[in-house]
Amino acid sequence: MGHAVELLFEPAAETEIKDVWARLEDAGVPSLASRTHRRHRPHISLSVAEQIDTDQLQGASDSLSATHLDVTLYAPAVFPRPGVLYLSVIPTLSLLRVHEEVHAAFADSMLAPRDGYSVGGWMPHCTLAQDLTRAELLRGIDLLYDQPPITAHVDSGGLLNTSTGEVLPLGTLQPHH
């Protein structure tokens, strides 16, 4: 089991990303749509750990609720091990601030946090597929080579149980202005 603190998108952006998942699936590249519990939603993970104690949810929820956050999902890219295909996310100051605030809120409640999500060492990304072979990664990059950037409003956050797909809400972000 594991937990992830995720930023979730407004419905229109979520649909755009799910369309990218469908393009991958149609080309034989298994996306998050067909992975594990099949309850994945398009997201940006702020933190991933073996376990995150839910006692600290309110601090993270308050931080998220005070935020208006738009992001740009820019270009396809890979983490070669463990075979992750993702859309890069432009690391704006607002996004980095939310990342830092959520880590501060959960600082004492994360068991075995993953290094790749630490403050100062995080590569913001929106995972499209994982555990792909080299051939699948190459097929995915080739397929998404001309993928236009997606501008997305982040409308909420959640704490994901990576085993079940259950998401505990972390608050709703400020709407568009």
C-alpha cells in the first residue's frame, strides 16, 4: 500500500487528459485508464509515501483551499525506470509554493516518503502510463510528439490510497477569476 497527495483537475481538463490516455490505449500502450484498480484520475502528485497519516489533512486542506492554481501540461517525457510516460508540468512559483506548503503540512506524518517528490528535488508531472517497456515508452513518445500543451485549472486535492484508488478529499481550490 501507499499514499499520494494529488492535485486534481477541473472536468474539462480531466477529459482532455483522459483523451490522451485513450490515444495511448488505442495504440497498444497501457495507460492509467487500464492500470491496477482502474479508478485513476488525471493528477499531479505532490507527495508519495508508504503511508501518510490522515491526522494532518486539515493543514493541507487549508493550504489548498486558499490557492488558485492553473497549470500547463507541456510536453511528453519519460522516467526511464520504472518506465513512466508523463506530460511535463511547467513549474510555476504558485505550483512550487503549493508543493512546499503541502509538504510542510504533512512533514511529521509521512512514512518512507519517496525522494523524487521532496521539496527542491521534485519534477512536476502528470503521469499518463507506468511500468512500460522501452518499446512502449518509445511508442508513447512518438504518438504524443505533436501533443499540444494543455492548460488546466486545478480544482481540488486528494489523498489517494494507491492500492484501492480511494481518494479522501483535501479541499477545493479557488475557482477561476
